[in-house]
Amino acid sequence: MTNSAEQHEQEHDSRFQVCLTISGGPDQNKTISNYVVNMSTGGMFIETSELLPVDTLLMVELMLPGKETPMACKARVAWTNGPHTLKKQSLPYGMGLQFLTPLSR
């Protein structure tokens, strides 16, 4: 494997522990401390057993490693991966969130 290929593989296997503050949905303000399994500019998948219904609108605030101020955006639950909605067996229980606005400070 070349250095470039190894670096690409490591970047895609990275997991970052972040603290999410989610408001909206059934609980107006909830903090989930878990792993973000996959994050991109379009959204993220978070590992959690506390699943919200698909299409739930949320305000997400997260603190990224190495940053001093939190980032925030509007999001919606795009899909869930749980005991009754297992879509991807390779992933833990959790939710796929679609960013509706860009992350901002």
C-alpha cells in the first residue's frame, strides 16, 4: 500500500469523540456524548441508542477536536440504524443526520 493510500484509509477509519448538544424533537435540549462514526460536509452518523424519528428537525452544536469554539447547524434525522431499523450491519446503533445549513461558529 502506498503512503497516499494508507493516509486515505486512516482518514476514513478515524473516529472522533465529540459532545453534541441537540435541541428540537421530542426533548427540547439533550446532550449526547458518543462517537461520531462518520462525518462529512453533508452530515454525520452518530453512535447512540437514543434514536429519534426520521425527519426530526434538530439544532446541532458540536465541539470538534482542536477547536476552541463550538460549531452549529440545523439538521434532520435522515435515517436510523437500530434494533427495528437495521440498515447497515457494519455500523453500530445510531442516526444519520443530514446538515440543512453549513456548520458555523
